[in-house]
Amino acid sequence: MGEDATEEDRLNVLPHLHLHLEPERRKRAQLGLRNAARHRNSAAAFFASHDVRNRTRLPVTRDDLGAFIRAIHAEQRREQVDYAELRLSPRRFLLDGLPLEEFLHTAHAAMQPLEGPTIRGILLVNRDSDEEFLEQCTARLGDLPTTFVGVDLAGDESRHSDITAFRGLFTAARALGLGVTVHAGEFGDLDGIWRALDELGAQRLGHALAAARSPALLERLRDDEVLIEVSLSSNLALGAVTSVALHPVRVFLDAGIPVSFNTDIPMESRSTLPGELALAAELLGLTTEEVVAVQREAARFVFRTSAC
């Protein structure tokens, strides 16, 4: 969507704002290997299986990166999505020999021609990233291809709650006009959400389940129009909530906080965006059309550059 898109244009868009590449699962599928076991109700096992130091992980290549992006585009088209933002973490590709510059160029080359839906990238850094990697990413921000529209911080909050090391990268990203979203409050505490807002400048939050416990934080999110990226199936699959009925999305909506519905890790949770919207409708006692209207309203919060 261009900067000159009208409000009416944006509200006709069905966006998908929180979606991960899932290279390990896609590589297994590509090779015809049996899918790894789902990590139901076990966030620790999920994060361990995605640790780049995991010796059992499959190597990935430049060609894989392009193929995975094109596969996601086909999936999003089938789900009738108009615009998707894809979280792209370069670390495992770098460890398998692909330089950061080539990672960015390859992702851009794959995303740039795609239409129906448009795919845009969000550069994802993990909470356990080392200083050298963060410096490398920060140095590249000014030369990011135009298909990259934001940055994200993800990973295991319970083990890596200190975000001090990421301030420089996120300050640089904001100065360049990149969007900022942060995974916070999924498995971490309220302090992690406050710090994501105050120290990293988060404009959107991934999950933010803990925010439902704080009237002051709910008020802050409402007043600042910080969108919460809700992922019902993913939160259930990893045990962040024990049942969908206990998910706080109703609290967010009742507080006047904007939300979007997302699959997050669809190969892990075996979810689709239409499935998420139907699940939300059932949970909230709304019609599918009413939930779709909420999702279309979230198009106001897509991250854009002048070239998008």
C-alpha cells in the first residue's frame, strides 16, 4: 500500500501482521521428512527446538529463503489475505554461510515482485543475539531494501528479559522511519511490556497477554493506539493460555485497544488466518463479518515505507 492510499482503500485490505518464516519446519517439508512433534503447552521445548545452536537443526540456503517466501505468498493468497508482514530472522542463514547482505538481497528479490498479496519483511532479532550480530544488523539498517518495513524483537522472555543491548538497534530503526514491533508479555511480565514501549518505542506488541492484568498499562496502550498482535491458536499451542476461553483479547477490545488476529507460527499451530478469525468470532460472540471488520481496521497499523 502506498503512502497516498486513502482510508477507504486501507479498510478494504485484509492484513496479516504477525507471521513467521518457520524455516526448520519448511525445510523438513521440502525434504519430505516427518514433521517434528508439536510443542503443545511447552514454550521451553519450542524455544529449544528453534535455538540456532541446536545440533539437530537442518541447514538452510539462499535458495531455501526465496522458496519459503514464495510458499508463504501462495498460502496467504489461498487464505485471501491482501497484505502480509513476514518476520525474517537472518541468524540461522548466517550460520549456514549466507552473509547478511545476501540474506537481505535474496529476501527482497523474492518479496518485491509478489502481488495478491503484497509481502513485506520485518527484520527479526532474537533476545539471545550476541553483540557482534546486533552491531551488524544496526549497521545495515540504513541500507535495508525497501521491502523491509520494520524491526522486531522475539525469543524467550523468561530467560532473556533484559533488553538493554537492543536499545541502539531500535533507536536507529525509529530514526530511519522503520516500524517497531516487539514480542512482549507472552511469557514475560508486565515490566517487559513497559520497557518495550518506553525503551524500544514499540508501536505494536506481539501477544502482550500480561497487559490484561494492569489497568494502567491498558490505558497507556489505548491512549497511544498501540496495536496488539493477537494469536489465539499459537498462544494455546505453546501454553501461554490454557484455553482459548481464557485469552484476554476481550479485555483488550473492551479497553479500546486496537488488535489484529494472526497465525504467528501456522506450521507449528496448524492454523490459518480464516481459522483464526472464526475462532475469534466464536470466542467473542461476534459474527465472522464483525471480526473481519476488526481485522480490516488493523490495516491502519501496517508498517509502510514510501516505496510500499
